[in-house]
Amino acid sequence: MIRISDPSLNRTCAGYSRRDFLQVGSLGLAGLGLPGLLATKAAAAGTPGVLRGKSVVLLFLHGGAPHIECFDPKMTAPREVRSITGEIKTKLPGITFGSTFPKLAAMADKFTVVRSYGSNNGNHTYGSVATAGNPLEASMGAIYSKVAGPLGSGSIPNNTLILPEAVDPTLKLESNFETQALPTVAAPGKLGAPNGAFNPSGGGALRDDMQLTLDPDRFTDRRTLLSKLDSLRRQADGSGAIEGADRVQQQAFDVLTAGIDKAFDLSGEDPRTVARYDTRPLFDQKKLQRWHDMRRASNLLGLQMLMARRLVEQGAGFVTVSDCGWDYHANNNSPKNMEGIYPMGGQVDHAVSAFIEDLAQRGLSDDVLLVVTSEMGRTPKISKNGGRDHYGKLTSLLLAGGGLHMGQVIGESDNIAAEPATEGFGPRNLMGTIMRTLFDMGKLREADKLPEQLTQYISEALPIRGLGV
């Protein structure tokens, strides 16, 4: 936690609290020293041109979004296969979606759907998609922060996870990211501490502690004192290490003074924008949460997506948004006959369409790539319970923006949406698409701060054909 306080206790004869001074000097973030967090050099720092100036927002529909109910309804298939929600015509001639997506259907020229994509995984495993099986099992967000550094422009965390609790700190949804596979600052994974995702959830305490509570003048006094003490050490240091530490310390101060907590505060948004995003009126989340498989579902996705837009607009490079509740066995742990698809599908339709429209109005469409996917799809044939079970051969995938080719459907499934009927794509192709959107591959190969094995894996990952990346 980043905390700058001004208690009256424990003051020294010089008038400064020793505890305050130490916190100014170390600025702990989730138990890790912020200067230490920033000290790891980004791979891009020594190789200009690696970053392409783009950001990614990954909306992960956790639980297994049924591909037939989403963007491949297969109404010509037998009754036990085709979408239970029916179909709706889109803006693209001859293309239909499941009928819970009317807003997206009306703007299908603004994004691309890939119907021959499959995660090749039949389990609740986020890592199979996010890591694409790379040697270090590092998520794409962790890779981005390893290359670009932990902080983007404006001192915004480059790799952020937005759970519903980031919007409503009173929620108690247990671990919304079921697999806990996304490296966070507290559990950073194999790439190390600076590369874990910043999670602003957790009762709101972490966001509260990112606020500067000292009067700015008094904060400057403490900063000045610290600088004077550092200058004495600098005189005795011939290695240049302390001079480098000063730059890191400057970044630590910048995090505080930039007020990055404002990126997570929606109160400054135009009420009309908030209303366009807001999915809370769409359904009562408590009714869904009564079902065991839906206990982590929420109706806050719209505001999560608005928060994601605020973050990328202020300089974040990779934002992951988690939306749980996509489990459709209909086995008494979830609603009968997959009734949960109506609130959950309607929420995605509302939130994603608002996000795409908002980026376009702000001139950010080409600068931000939105990816909407899941850890798997659902079985083509409806079970005897009226549900669909785990299935990895085909998985929903929507991409919007990022300067890629939009307004198309890439690939086809067979006549029962069981397998790709055209060239199939998987998580490694998705990684290749995202990495090429974020990085110049030629420059990335020259960067010397990434493990060579990982760099090779990334650069050799072929993108999804037809997106123009």
C-alpha cells in the first residue's frame, strides 16, 4: 500500500515523524517497496521503438461462454444444437448473432468475430488463454509490463486487473478470477514483482492508500529532507547506482503526486456517459448469485469497462476485466435451460457496445485493442439437463479497434459448430495478434531485458490471419 500520513505521534526533534520519513523513502506497494518495484528496467528502455503506442483491454468471460449462444447461433442445425436464444441479424449481410446481442449486432461493422477460434482447453483455466503456453507461463499483461515497465504515462500501472470489487468495494465475491492464474503484484509469477497486475480491489483500502493525505507543502519538506540525505550518500558513491536510484525515487513520488487513484474514481465522469455504460439496471445480481456456479456473477461489467477506458486513456498499456458467471451446465448449480445467458449476454452486449462507441467518440479506436473471449466454449449439443458442458474446440472471440481490420467474420465452424470448417486459430495466434499490436517485433528481438526463450516464443507466434496485423 502507498500511504503518506502525518500523525502527530513519534515526532523527532527535527519535527519529522521517523515513521513518515521511512514511508516516504520506501513507499510500500502491497508489501513491496515501490522504488524496488520500479527499479527493474523495462526491456523497451534500451531499445527505442519497441512500443507501438497501443493499449489492450482484455474482457475475460470466466466460466466458458457458449460460442453458439454468442456469435455463431447455427439456426440451421438440429434443435438440440442451435441457439436457445434464437438469432438476430447484424449489420453485416448474411451474418447473425445470438439474440441477446442486439446492440452489437447493429454495430457489427465496428469489430471482428472469429468463428474458427478455439482455446483447445476444456477446463476453467485462464492461463491457457492468457499465457498461450509460453515457456514462463507469463500472462500477456505481465509480458507487456516486462517490456514496457510497470508504469505507463501519467504513472498509471501498465498491467491492471479490474474485478467488480474495484467498482463496489462492499462486494464479497470470493476470488472472482476463479483460477487465480493472473499474476498480481502480491503473487507476481515467474517474471517477477514488477510484472504482476495491479488490482485496485480489496475493500477499497488499496485505492484509499494511494492518496496523498499530507499537505503538499509538508510533503515537499519531507521530500527535500530525503533528497539532502541522499546527496550526502551520492558524494560517496562512485558507481552511479544511487543516481539511478534517484530516478526511481522520482517515479515513486510521481505515482503519489499524479493522483492515480482518480483513474479508478468514476464520479468525475459525465453522468450521461456513466448511464450509457451502467449495467446495474439490467438485472438483479443477487438472484443469479443464489446459484452456486453464478455466485461470482455481478451486474457491474459496464462500470468495469468504463474504468478500463479511463485507465487506457490515462496511459495504461494492458487492462484485464473479469466477468464471472458464464457457467451453463444447468445441473442445479446454474439456472435451468441456461436462463443465465439472458442477463449475462445482455450485460456484455450493453457494456461492450458502450465501450466501442465511447472509444470512437474519443478518437481512440485505433489506439486501443479490445479482446473479448473466454477460457473455452460450450458443447454444441444441449445436454439432458438443458445446458451445455465444457468444450475447447471452439471458443467465442471478438476483437475491436487497435488499427486492425474490422467489420468481418473470420473463419467458419462446421454445420453443428463443433469444429473449425476453415483454418483454425488458437491462443498462440491470439497472443501473436496482441503482441504485434503492442510491439514492433523486429525491435522486440533486439531488446535484451526479456528471457530469450520468451522473446522467441512471442515473435514466432503467428497472428490470426485476416486482421491485417
